[in-house]
Amino acid sequence: MAEPTLPTAIESLRQAINRGDTDAFLAFFPEDGVVEDWGRRFSGHAAILGWSDKELIGAKGTLTITKVLSVSPQRVEVMTDWQSSFFSGTSKFTFTLDDAKVREMRISES
């Protein structure tokens, strides 16, 4: 069985992270979007930006998708390898989608 195809929005979000483009990264979320990082919740652009400045884009990391677990119109789950100055290791990313926006990006134990 072939691995599910990753939606363009998720691949574009990954590319924005890897090139350190904060504005492009935030543009994927609606104003009330959410990031949940191992149980810590960041709601809205200001909170997501504060988290990203320290732990995501500000950590100058590289996000590699190692496996696409599942894809549906509203939800995408992937296994990742994250390498940065803040944290390095594997995590599961679950994206809840609303059209071309990421309503929620949840990072959890792999």
C-alpha cells in the first residue's frame, strides 16, 4: 500500500519553518489558531509567535517528515525528525485543517 500523499499546505508550512520564514509560518494559522507542544497550548498569533521565536523558527531548526501516518481532508498525522538548538528528536505532528489554514498543530510523543 502506498504512503498517503502529504497535502501541499503541510509541505509548504514545513518549508517555511525550515527556511526560517516566521511570517509565512504564521500565515498558515487563522488568528485563533492553536499550537499544542507536548501538552503546552499556545492560542492565537501572538502566543504562537512567542513560542516559535524560542522553540521553532528561533531555534533555527530543520523539520523532516519521516513518515506520513494518515491524511484526511481535515486531519494529517506525520512522524518527524526535528533538529534545532532548542530540542532535537522525533515527534508526531497532528494537523487539524480548515480549508488551507492550520486550525491546530499538535506536537506529541512519537
